[in-house]
Amino acid sequence: MTDAHNHLQDARFDGIRDQVIHEMTASGVTRCVVNGTCPADWPQVAALARKHPGLIIPSFGLHPWKEPTEGWLDQLVHFLDTVPNACVGECGLDRWIEGYDIDRQTEVFTAQLDLAATRNLPISIHCLKAWGQLVDLLESRPLPQRGFLLHSYGGSAELVPRLAKLGAYFSFSGYFLHERKQNVRNAFRLVPADRLLIETDAPDMPPPEAVVTHPLPDGSNHPANLPGIIDSVSLFTDTEMVEGNFRRFFVD
């Protein structure tokens, strides 16, 4: 099983990280993508990837919730150049957060998108309440030949065909199994089987209690919950191609 997006470097795993990784692999997870969010945590992502090269695919990005620091883009290029199998992300656009600056976000995101396109690297894109801006950008700029990943896709069902035509992969988070997320599940019923990926986004986005097989004391999401998430997703859409999709997008 493969986890298309998590944050094993997160401080909530400090002190229990080795145990969490052991439990994750014991549950059947064979590969996962660990996403950095800013220059401060990129070294941790790189260290995890070097410690677990067969398990962890590293990804380095500047998240729209994070402020760009001086030289951030040069640092990103350095990590992409020096860390094997490196991807781009988590990055994107977000109009949900208070005080957002969409112009700054757009500048930061397009710099990362252009890097991914030039190098044909996997890129994990975050989007909240900014789908119009994101689609306009994706339709107006070069994109990675391999496509791009919409992490925890929460856009409308109507956008799925338009984004798929551009090369999108759509990642389903276990959080979308909560009853109130029926509209998101309806959108995923329209995702082509060869564009579906599944993620935990651990330690964030915990699934419903009935799906949680590995609870953590603080309520954080454990990446070993992935098998239960996949089983639940299989009840309403075709998941048979997920593993092949992961290999095609992240590995091949």
C-alpha cells in the first residue's frame, strides 16, 4: 500500500516517530511521500528519506500558510539537486486562511510549479477556496509531463473532467470519510480510476473513529490508518489502479 501524502517530519511525531514508522510498515504500507512545508523542515524530510530510502519519497515545498524567507527558492533547488528521488510540494494556493495574500501565494506557487515543469517532477498541490485561480494558472503555464497531484482534492465534481484533462491526479484523504463530506465523495466517484491516489495526510486529517485502527493519544492521524481508509474508499469507487498510479506518478 502507498500513502501519497503525509508529514512524518511533523513535531507531533517527535519521540514516537520510529514506533509510528514501524507500525505503519507493519500495517502494510510500503511507500509514502513525506512533504515538507518550508525551509525549516526540509532537512528533517531529507534525513528521513536517507534513513528509510525504500519507504520514503521526499518532497520539498513552500506551503501557502508559510511566509517565504530570503533565499528560499535557492534552498529548494539545492534540496531537489542533492536529495535522491526528490519531488516538489506541498505548495499551492489558499484563500481560507485569515489575511491571505493571493498575489504573494501565486508568485511563490508558480515558481515551484515552473521548477516541477522544467524538471518533470511530481508536484503536490494544496488548494482551499482558490480553485478558480488555480485552474487559470494550470491552464496558462507549462506543466510537468507526468502530471500533477491535487492533494486532498476538495474541489467540485464539475471541475474533475477539466482538471483530469490537464493531467491531474486526485488524492483522497481519510478525512473525507466523515459523513459531512458526502459532496467530496461524490466528486471522487467521477475521478478516472487511473488518476486516483489515496493519502493519510498524517498527522492531520484523521478519518472517522470507526476507520481508525491506530489511535494516538493527542488525536493525531496515524499513517498506519491507511489500510482502513483504502478499504472504505473501495466501497464507493474503484481503487484497483491506485498502486499503479502511485508508481507511474512518483516513481517511473
